Amino acid sequence: MNTVPMKACTYSCVYCQLGPTTELTVDRQSYYQSDSVVRAALECIDRAPSRPDYVTFIGQGEPSLASNMGEIHDDLKAQWNGKTALLTNGSLLWDPEVRESSLAFDIVLPTASACSEEMFRRIHRPHRSLSFKKVIDGITSFSESYSGRLWIETMLIAGVNDDEASLQAIGKLLKSVKLDCVHVAAPIRPPSEKWVRCPSRESIELALRILPRAIDTTSPEGGVFPSPAEDIIRHLLDIASVHPLREDQAIDLIVSSGRRRIDASMMLDSLVESSDLKRREYAGRVFYTKTR
């Protein structure tokens, strides 16, 4: 569920799969009417081949920038009795209103990938009003009053925060947060900055040993995206706008709609030629993203 447009965010992370932030801000506003967002979500739920486990608030930037995020959540829950999750960078959890609206989610997953102000700014390139301490204190404060499941994401970048000293410092910080687990992540899809690279397997294993309640989420996701019977191109572009697709994922998605594999490859070539999709190589794989 998108609560903000591409790409309004409090950060411009070097590893972001959506590219550089175009609207760097901490000013919250109502980007979309609550009822239109809820209606779109309910339509997606109705079209789903099976009942979704969660509706996840993600945004094409930072979802908590939407000042009506809490209203959208409550309106959705009034019409759907499933669970909800919030994927956030956690940068606004120092704000009492953001903390209050975030309490209603069954799962909240903020980001904590730095152990110092310098590292925080190098990785996240935040809005000038945000500081490392302000963000960490906000996440910690939220954890003390939150009764759902709090999952922390720690994104590892080779040569930046994947050494033992950095991981020990991050682990020490996270021990003050009342969390359920730490998702050790890596930039497995094309990042905003070309110099960003995945950490080695040794660094990932080190993080799993050091960080509290750590689990490995660095493997490329498997499975096939569900495909509608009609308008496969629009569906493909919708996914690629928020989630860079590996070539095999894009082809499998098209094939699952009834097309032949050779036709799927031709369709991707055509979308690249028309500038609807952009083809990019990263870490030995080919990815497709939607052209802005």
C-alpha cells in the first residue's frame, strides 16, 4: 500500500532500489485521500488468488510522511480483518504522532544500519534536520510502548558497516531496543549509487553472530509474482516501479499469464526500447526497473 508518491522520503539512501530521493523532506502531509488508498487496497485484496496474510504499508518513499497514515490504517481495518505491517526507515519515530499511529500495526520494521553520525550520513544521506541520535532515540522510545512485533532491518554495505567493530557497535545500540528480531539485509537489487556492493558471506555470517536475534534475509527472494489474466504489461510496470525485477522474475511473471517464454523476452525488449523499462546489470544479474 503506497501512502506517499515517488519519491518523497526523509532519506536518500545510497542502497535504495528506487533510486535517489527527489523530495527530501520531514514535513508530513496528506498526499492521497484516505478513502482512495483504502479502496485501492481492498480491490487488490479482492483480486488476490488467495487471502493475503498482511497488508503492508510501504510507500514509494517513507510511508510515515503521510499525515493520514493512521486514518488510512483504521479505515482499512474497519473493512478488513487481516493483519497489517509497516515498513519504515524509522526516521520519524521521534514524533509522538508518528509513534501513536504506528502502534496499531501488527508488525513494524524500522531500519538501523549505522553506529555513528558519520556512518548514518554516509549511508542514508538524511534530511538536514535529522541526526543519528534523534532517530535511534525515536526507535528506542517506540519499542518501549509497542506491543506488536518489532523487526529491525540492518542493511550491510561492503566496506561501510560490515566490519567487526561496526557490527559490535550496532549490536550494542540494538540491545537497548525491545525488538523481536534483526533482519540482516544486503543490497541484492541495483542500488541508487553504483559504488554500493553486497558484503561478503563472511561478513554476513559475522553479523549473524554479533547482532541480537539476527536472521539472514540476504538471499534473493524466490517464487513467482501473482499475475492477472489481463493487462500483464501494466501489472509488470506497476511491480517494477517499486521493486526491480530480476530477468528470470520478469519472464516468469509474463509466462504465468499464458505467454510463451520467447514472447516474454520479446515483450521485455520492446518495453526497454519504448523506455517504459530500464535494463540494468548488477552483481552478475540483469534487472528491470520502471523508467521514471
